[in-house]
Amino acid sequence: MHFELRLLKRCWFIAGPTAVGKTTLSVELARRLDAEILALDSMSLYRGMDIGTAKPTPDERRRIPHHLIDILDPHEGCDVADYVELARQAAADIDARGKVPLFAGGTGLYLRSILRGVFVGPSADWEFRNRIEQQAAGQSPDYLHQRLQQVDPASAARLHPNDHRRLIRALEIHHVTGRPASEQQTQQPLPPSDRPRHVYWLEPPRDWLYDRINRRVEAMIEQGLVDEVRTLLARPEGLGRTARQALGYKEIIDHLEDRCTLEEAIDAIRTRTRQFAKRQHTWFRNLEECTSVPVHPDESPPDLADRILSLA
């Protein structure tokens, strides 16, 4: 599954780690480019998951139209192929109205899949998934990662030991097809002449970013993240597998289900968010389609927008 080349080359992309300031920057750029923004984020898709996903504010969404936000209920699933098709439809509509599609977010897998296409693997084998989840229960935290190393070391090297959802999917692909996922997920970069010209990733100083992450977590707790999660859990349909694993939500669920104190949950969110930002850095650094844009801590969003536009 691919974007049409003409449409892909019309798109702009602003990627980067969590808490770096992508939302404010993308609104500034969209104003200047006559663009509409598409969320490049796996959790902003879900209604009701607002505080923990740091969605654009109502004012930002009034100023610039945003897409791929609040389009699913939290019990629903959405895989990469689903997202790319939704993104393709939204970008085509924006382009047809004479606007520029501007993607902004931090989900590296989504960015790579838009730029290179999607491997559509076998359908979910829920019997296998349930069985391997039961086998993993009570084992060491890296049990799934060790299992994957035995059958698909290349995928194991790419995936974090705590990324249970993708570890299980890689094991499932091997189980269903008899071949490692890494042998089938071979999407290569398009030739330079076919790539979009405007794919940028924001590269901030690490200490500055970690401080912003810590302050963002504190702000989310003050804004009512615990009550947001409690409300989501009380919904008749509850939270689906994907939503329950969302960063910030998983840790608060652990607290509400008496597996840890609130302070332990907050500490875990801070730690895992910093780890996530480090993995995002690796994703974007390794995408050769991306142009790195260093972020200066004292630089305003309009000044950073000026600098990006000067690269165009």
C-alpha cells in the first residue's frame, strides 16, 4: 500500500520526539503554507484520550483544521495499514481543495510507512496471540523479546523489549507464514527524485528535552489525567488492547488497578517517556528521507518556522 507519488510529493512532514514542540510549530507553519494538519500519532486517533496524548488545544484546532484526531473510540483497533489509508484519504481531500497536507507527530512507524509503503501481513490470529500472552504471564519481562530473537533476530534487534504489542505481532507473522517478519517487511526508500522534499525531524538537546518531558508529565497529572483514565475505564466498551498500552495510560491503569502507587506510576511515566523519546530519535535519525533540524532552546516557534522554510 502506497501514497500516490504526486500526492506524496505535495506533503510536508514535521516529526520529532515527544514534548519537543511539534504542535505549536506545525500551527505556525500551516498558517504560512496555507496547509491543514494531519496528526502523525497513533493515540491522537482516539476520542476521550486527550490529556495523556497532548492533543492540540481547541484554539489551535480552530485556527488551523486538524485531521486524524478523535476519529476512533478507545475500544477500537487501528493498525499501520488502516492509518496509512485514512491518512491517504485525508491528504487527498486536503490537496483537492488546494491546501497543503502537513503531517505533524512522533510516530516513526507511521512516517516510514507513508514514505515507503506498508507491508500488509496476515490477519490477526487471536488464538495464537492469547496463547502467547498467557505463556508470557509470570515470565521475565524480556520473555517475548527472547522468543523473537530465536526466530527473527533482525526484528528483535529493531524492537524494544517492552514493546509487547509489536513483539507479539512479529511472532505472529512468523507463526502464520513460517517466515520472519524482517524478511517480508522490506520496504525500501523511494528514489530521491520520487521522495517528498519537505520531511523534517526536530533534534533538540537531550537535557532540555528531558526537562520538558518531566514538566509535561507533571502538567498532565495536574490537568486530570487520572480522572481521564478512570472515565475511560468506566465506559461500557472499556479500553481496547492498543489504547491500554498507550504511554501514560498504561501506568495510570496500573495505579487504578492497585498494582502501584500514584507516585510510582508518575515516575514510570517520566522514565518511559524519556525512553520513548530516545527511541524516536533513533527512528528519525535512521530515516534517510528526513532532514535533521536542530532545535535551539531559546528559539521561538516563528523563528524555527523561518529556519525550516529557508531549507525548502
